[in-house]
Amino acid sequence: MVIANLALAVSGGISGSYLISKTLIHYDSLEKLVSNDGVVAMGLGGLASVWLCIRTIGELAGKP
């Protein structure tokens, strides 16, 4: 079960990092499609995924 949780946390962190990088790379074109608030929300969603990944890995590292 620990391995499955670790794999889910890592994949969530990778997808969050990917979302952040694509948001930054395509900022101009995204801003034309959605408002500035939408772009900020996308970046914050990616940041939340990375934060959850780090927190979950920290919790799993503390388990025996």
C-alpha cells in the first residue's frame, strides 16, 4: 500500500510540475483564451499538486 501511495504522490507531483511549466511557457496564448485569473488558477493548481506530493512523501518517509 505504501508503494502505491508513493507512486500516486510522485505522479501527482510530476503532473503538477508539468502544468506549471506549460502555464509559464504558454502564458501569452493562455491569457488570450482565459483571463489572468484563469492562468493564476492553473499555476496554483500545479503548485498544490507539487505541495501535496512533497507532503505525502514526507509522511510516508516517517512510517516504519
